[in-house]
Amino acid sequence: MGITVLSLFDGISCGMVALERAGIEVDKYIAYEIEHNAIEISKKNYPEIVRGGGRNKGRFYKVQRKNRHFNWWQPMPEPLQLRK
């Protein structure tokens, strides 16, 4: 029996790659991402992932209570703009 994963800021689903490489069985992987290009790459590599849209969707709060494993991937910060 595998785990259920909730991945926020999922990007291209690197969390799924890490779990596969670690040999951890995943029953259900729920991903929240808003960046279109990242979602398309993730869909191509992992069509079985359940996609929930952005984390501010109402459905997230229902899913959150059911899952014990959270994957908090932080988005890359914007480059600093230096002032002269």
C-alpha cells in the first residue's frame, strides 16, 4: 500500500520523480500548480496525477483534510532588481 501525496507549487512534478527514485510507492498524487508550461510538462510525464488547479481553489481545503503527506515546493523567487 502506497502513500497519498498532496503537492503544492508542484512545478513539473519533481516530487514524483524523487518518490520514484527513492522507491516509495504512491497510491495517489494530487498536484496544485498554476503555471501552464509546468502543468503541460507534468501531464506528459505523469498523466495519472490528479490536478487541482491553483492552491486557492475551494477544492483544496476539502483535499487537505484527507491527506497526511504534504509536499511544499517553494517557487523560485524573482531576481532582485538593483537600484542605481
